[in-house]
Amino acid sequence: MPAVVNREECVSCGTCVEECPEDAITLDDEEIAVVDADKCTECGTCVEACPSEAIKVE
């Protein structure tokens, strides 16, 4: 299962976008992180990088 972003916890910092090695994360119009499930490899880099712990990989 690809990474999932808790929209209420995301602080729109963009760290996950910068750190994702697969370029699978973008910020939407509200500046909330969105994961492209087709690109996500479940590596967990975004989980470790997120300062607000808003991203989970299950």
C-alpha cells in the first residue's frame, strides 16, 4: 500500500516532496502533500522526513 498523508496533520512544508526519491509526492492547490500511488515504492523516506508525522506507510 502506498504512503498515505493525513491532511489534517500535514503542515505544507514540502519536505516530503524534496526527499521522495521517486518524485511520487506533490503539493495540491491547498499545499497539502499528495502521493501518486503509481510512483510510490513504499520506501518510507517520506515517513522519516515528515516533521509533523503526517505520512504513514502501512
